[in-house]
Amino acid sequence: MLDPELLERITARRAELDELEEQLAKQLAEVRAERDELAVAERVLERMTGQLAEERASARPMPGQVGGRAVMLIPHREPGQEEDALPWDYQRIIAAVRQAAGPVMAREVGEVVGVDVSVKAKLEPLRGKLVRLVDRGWLRKLPDGRFTTHL
């Protein structure tokens, strides 16, 4: 005859193992789902990185459309890339910054390139171009707001 106490222990242990198996199966499913998501994320990241590299490699100024008007895009500065890759007005701005005795304010650049610096509405677009040149690596902006060349 089977010992009822041992039979009860075996049944209880089997129930514990069934519950553990269910928890592990759920965890395994979650791990597999997350691993699949990471694989997708990795493929997307690789594709986007490749696209960005291609865009940067072909980052010559190209006409774009803004509000129906043709505009020139300002490329990110790459090693060996010359300023002639920039539109003429941006080349003049860099030349004005370079010719200054030291770091310059936007107003000083405006005086050199012929902007009416007494009119704020005419100075702000120039400031925007200076900041764009900073963002793309052509100029450097000091904490006090003055601009200088990287060279």
C-alpha cells in the first residue's frame, strides 16, 4: 500500500514544479520577444547609420525648397572640405570672422559684410547664419556669444 503522506508530498511537489514550469515558460517567451525586438532595433539602427553616412558623404550644398523658394543647404564640415562648398554669402561671413583680430560679435561681422546693423531685423538673419555655421562645424561660438574660426 502507498504511503498517503509520501503521495501527498509528491503531488505537492509536482504542483510546485508545474507552477515553476509555467513561470519559466512565461519568462522564456518574454526573453525571446525582447530579443526579437532588439534584433529589429539593431537592423533599423544599422540602416539609419548607413543612410546618415551616405547623406554626410554627399553633403555638398544642394538647392532645397522652402516655401517654394530655392535655398542652399549648408553641409557639415568634413576634413579636407574647403569653404568653396558653401554658398557665397556664407563664404563672406567666414572670411569676415577670419580677418578679425580676434573673436567677433555678429554686429561686427555685419559691418564687414554690409548688413545694416542698426536694424535688428537685418542683424538677426546674419546671427542665424553664424549659428548655422557653428552647428555645421565651420565656426566656433564662445560662451560670451562671440564667434571665431576653428583654425
